[in-house]
Amino acid sequence: MMTTKHHFEYELRRMIQGRIEEICAHLGNGSAKTLEEYQHKVGMVAGLRSVVEYIDEANAIIDGKRE
């Protein structure tokens, strides 16, 4: 049985991954009209991936694997 913490983390990761996939699809089909729009979307993906890394880091701290 999933605890509330695990369920929250699962849903958050699923939502973040879904958004990353949407942005990548947008980039992949050439929908970015300008270099600035392309760079913005790439930055969004990088930011979302950083969030996932922070989740992993926070979990490691909580689990006592890091300080």
C-alpha cells in the first residue's frame, strides 16, 4: 500500500515527466517559431529535470543516505 508521501511523489514525477514529454514533442515537430522560443522550451525541460533531481536528493537526505 502506498503512503501519502509515496503517492504524492509518484504523481508529481508522473506530471513532471508528462510535461517534459509535451515540451520535447513540441520541440521535435519544429513548432518553435524563433530561437528564443526554442531556448525557452529547452530551459523549461532542464528546469523540470532539475526538479526531479531535487526530489531524489531530498529523498536521499530523508532516508539518511546524504547530509
